[in-house]
Amino acid sequence: MVTGGDPAVADDGDTEREAALARLFELHYTSMLRLATLLGADDPENIVAEAYYELYRRWRRLRSAERAESYLRSVVCNLTRMRIRHLQVVRRHTRRTDSGTEPAAVASAEHTALLHDDQRALIHALRRLPPRQREALVLRHWMGLKEGEIAEAMGISPGSVKTHTARGIAALTQVMENRR
């Protein structure tokens, strides 16, 4: 947006928005990338980029700049969930129309770096959980959020967060104990 007569002069609101978004990017890009990866996104970089774009578009609608991080986290969760659903539909359709072979997924460098050998079994078990349980566990234990923040990010009640977290922990515990 420009002011009065000189189109070369940027609006102070735009300058502030861009500076705030740059700070958010520096502070939270890696954690948002990790969140998308742990939630099962096959293209976490694109999801995080899209989340930052959504935040940029809706910046003026935020109640306060302090809410930007939680809004960003919520967008990453929603985009990942939508992308996973979309890919499930595409894969079902592809299986019906193809000879039954699916192309192998290629992991990004960031995705591979996040998965150390000692974590692979846990990540595999985490990916097999129902989406809501996986989201609740990732937001709680990897992102360190409180129940209220998780409820806001997932768009559910704090009681549902407790339920999904407890069920997810029980399922992961059983899987990890069966490995021993």
C-alpha cells in the first residue's frame, strides 16, 4: 500500500508487517517445518511457505501481533491435515486407474535430517496414529504447547485435547513396548 501522492513511499503498516513477519520467520520457521514434518506432510517446506503467506494476507485481521505465532501454528496444522486428506483421495483414485503401482515418495533434505536412527521407530508409530491423536501429541510433546494452545491450533476443546493425547500416548507406549 502506498501513501498520498508518492507511490515510492511505503505505508508504515506494511513496513511494520513485513518486519514482524521477517522476525517470525527467523524465530519459527524451523519449528513450523518440524511441526509439518511430524504431522506427516510429504511437502513440509511448501506447507510452511503457504502458512506464512496466509499470515501475510491476514495480518491486519489479527487481534494482536502476539497471536501471530499461534495463528501460524494453526494454519500449518490445517494445511497439513487438508494436504494429507487430498493425497489420500488422489492415491485411492490413482490405485483404481493404474496397474496398482505407486511412485515412491522422495523425502526432502530437511525431512531426512529430522529423522535420526534412534527416532525412526517412534516416528513410524506416530504416523500410524489417527490424525487427531498425532496432532495432539506433536503439538504437546514436540512443540511444547499447553492444552489451551493445542485446542486453539486444532480447533477443538481442551477436553478433546486431553482425550486425544491420552489415547495417542497409550498407543505409542504399546507399540514401543512391543518392540522390546
